Amino acid sequence: MTDPVLSLTDARLSLKGNAGPVDILKGITLSVARGETLGLVGPSGSGKSSLLMLMGGLERATGGQVRALGHDLTALDEDALARFRSRNMGVVFQSFHLIPTMTALENVALPLELAGARDAFPRAAAELEAVGLGARAGHYPGQLSGGEQQRVALARAAAPRPAILLADEPTGNLDSANGAAIMNLLFGLRDAHGATLVLVTHAPELAERCDRVVQLADGRVAGEALRQAAE
């Protein structure tokens, strides 16, 4: 694989537990190509979300190396990691993580403002229109349905035009209809902006839309499969 956007070499993650260190990831070596969509699947506790957090610099590897866009994330301090994420990554969580005291528009504009964009609010408004929520821009998260909140989260992640989109169970808290709509929006944003997409999912229909699927088990890569090209 040439010019990987993300690469992990023998990446390990251990966290402190009551009985001592707990090994969560046990030597992951994996690369993701520019523009690729990678699905991470496996049973609960297999390390999927932890691996996604390593890729996004939201957890720091306790061994090995994690590189993104040519930068060694394991060598950056917390401030440098935060700056790198704000410029290059969009993250979507299962539980939305919207700021409850901010309107939908303000939530989407926030990362743009932090990045110094002078047109943060017009761009945020355009992103909300793109996910079908232009008329709900002035509503607070508590006034929105779960599907609407996830649309706001998608708009917020996509607004800075990140090179990398990371999604952790983006349809996990939604019913089937809203889940399907979010799936379509997520892949639509990927296509529109040319981002590399890595997502964690338990949904087979979501995994099937990925270019490649990596199966995790007990903190290790247990297998992978490429999507068959349509005839």
C-alpha cells in the first residue's frame, strides 16, 4: 500500500485496572489508504473502539507507533495532538457528544471557530442544509430527535473538511430508518469531500459498504476482507 493516510505498527494499548494493567490492544499492524473506507468489526470488548481512538490520537499508544498523514501521533504532546485533530480529523460518536447549551448551528460552527475560520457560521449553516437540518439550526440538542442529533454531529465532523473521518458506531443508538439515513449521509460526505473513512460498527449492512473490513478479536487483527467489485 503506497502513501497510507493512517498506519499502525505493532500498536499496543494497556490501561490501568483495579488488578493491574489490562492489555486492550496487543500489537496491531494496519494501514489505511487515502480515500479508503475501512470497517472495524468484532465482538464487544475486542478493541474496535480503542483502535479507532488510537487512530484519532484520542488514546495514546503504550507501545508501537501510530502515524497519520505522515505525522507520528505517539510523539506529539496533547496540545499538538489537539491541533492536529482539529485540522485533519472529524470524529462521530455513538452518543453524539453535542454541547447541550449550544444550538445546532453553534455546535457545527464551534470547530470552525476554533480553527480560526472567519466564515464559521455561514459554513456551519451550509453543512446543516447538506444533512437536511437547515430549518433546525436554531434548536438545541434537547429539542432534536436522536437521528437529528446524529445529523448535527455528522455536519460538525464534516464542516472543517477533514482528510480523515472516524465514526464509532454512528448508527448504534438509532432505529433502522434513521440508521439507514445516517449511513447514506456518512458515505455521501465521504464521497463529496474525498475523505478517508474508518468506522466501527456491529451493523452488517454498514460493514458491507466499506472497501475493506478488518475483524478484531481479543485485541488483535483476526482477519480482513475486501469488498468484491460489482460486475
